[in-house]
Amino acid sequence: MDSLDPVSSCLFKYKRINFLVKDKLRPADLEALQHFEIHPTDIFLITYPKSGTVWMQQILAQIMDAAHPDWAEDATNRSIVPWLEGRTIDNPFKERPDPRIFRSHLPPNMLPLGVKDKQIKVVYVWRNPKDVLVSFYHFAHSWVLLDAPQSFEDFFQQFLDGDVYMGSWFDHVKDYQKARDQLNIHFVQYENMLKDFRGEVVKLCAFLGKDLTDEVIDHVVETSTFKSMKTNPKANYKDLVETDHYKKETMRKGKAGDWRNFFTVAQNEHFDNVFKEKMGNLPLTCIWEIKE
């Protein structure tokens, strides 16, 4: 039987994953989520932290707003696309009108069983892990539920060891790659959205079965750029900064290659060796940098 093991003052480990102590989410809640009632039209947005969750929330909200005019709410994206593991199974959020969208960081073996059984559409966004590490480092200095890292060097090793919130990036990405034949899953690479945003939105609409006009797709793209979202109170989490849930704004740069401003040569070589060891047998091509 899995036990609740303390990892740090702010994290506990359950089934290889590190969860937040202050979230008050416990193993019984996580087990209950496996029996969460799934509707056939549900959509799941799944990411490892700092891999494009907020960005894809905005994109999905805009697509669904356009495809289902009666669906939209005058609310923030995090309310429109609620956090699955942030609530227990008997929470009122399950009464949301269809089609429902949920976001999650959970690995495949901890998702509601109905996601696989009913072949629910899953959108999985992944990002090159060097930029994830840097973004995560800054995020840990902002989110009040996490302990701020003592140094970048410390956090660098913690990330490689999987001793961070939600555990190992390497395991998370590998587990979803291995589950691609069991789940109805559409993989979106963060850097590909930076390179060809409109093209990725078109592919996403096709996967979701949403036939939008070129004009509407252009609107989705325009309202989902980093610049647009940064000033959009429904997308930028500014209200959580104002209510002291975050110490500073969380939308920082939204670029590919920022890790070069933080990694030393030795750290980069070490990271590459770990990446090759852990991910070498998977058909993944990371985009480490995009020149502007």
C-alpha cells in the first residue's frame, strides 16, 4: 500500500508524485478522483507544471467559446477550466454544463478511470525541460504554497531528482508517451506553438472536432498571444497576485531558450547526460531554443 511520505515542509509523496501539503489534498481524495463521473464530451488538459497550462487554458476557452456560444461564462479561465485534483469528488464543479474542460497534472495511472474507458479527448502539452526548470524555479519564488528554493543550483538538482512539486518531468512525459495507445491523446509541443501558433490551433480544432472559420481561428490566435494574455485579467491570474496567493506575476517571458541565461556550461552538460539516460529510447525531439 502506498503511504503518505513527507518530501519537504511543503510536499508529500504519493504514488511517486509530490503533492502540496497546504493543498489539503490527501490520498483518499486522489483515490476518489479515479471514480469521478466522466461525461462523453469532457476534455482534459494535462501538463507537467510550467509547460504551457495557462496558455492552453486560454486557447481551449476561446475555441469552446466560439464553438458553443451558450457555453461561455463571464469568469476567469481557471474557473472555466477547473483544476481536477484541486477538489474532491463530491464538489459542485462536477455539475458544470457540457462540454466540460478540466486541467490536471496527474500521471495517467491517477486519472479518472473513465478517461480511458470512454476514450475522452486529452490534450497534453509538453515543453523542453530546461525551460520548464527555469520557469519552475521562478514560479517557486512566487507561489505561496511552495518553499522558495535556496539557490538555482539546489533547485537544478532537485528538478533532476524529481524532488519538486508533481515529481519527475522525465517520468511524467514518458508515462504519457507510453499511454498514447491507451488514451485518446493529442500531443502539443510548446515550442511548436511558438513557431507556428495558428497551425497548432488548427490541428487542435481538428482533434476536438470543432469546425471554426478562418476568421474565428484568427480571433482565437489573436486573443491567445502572450502579449494579449498578459493584460487580460481572465487569463493572467492577476487577481491571485492581488489576493496574495502569488508574490509576483506568473506570466514571465513565454519564450524558448531562456535556460541559457541560467545554466552554466557544466550544468548544461550534466542535464544533457541525464536527459539522454532517461529519455534516450523515446522518439522525442526537444526544441531547446527559438531565435527571435
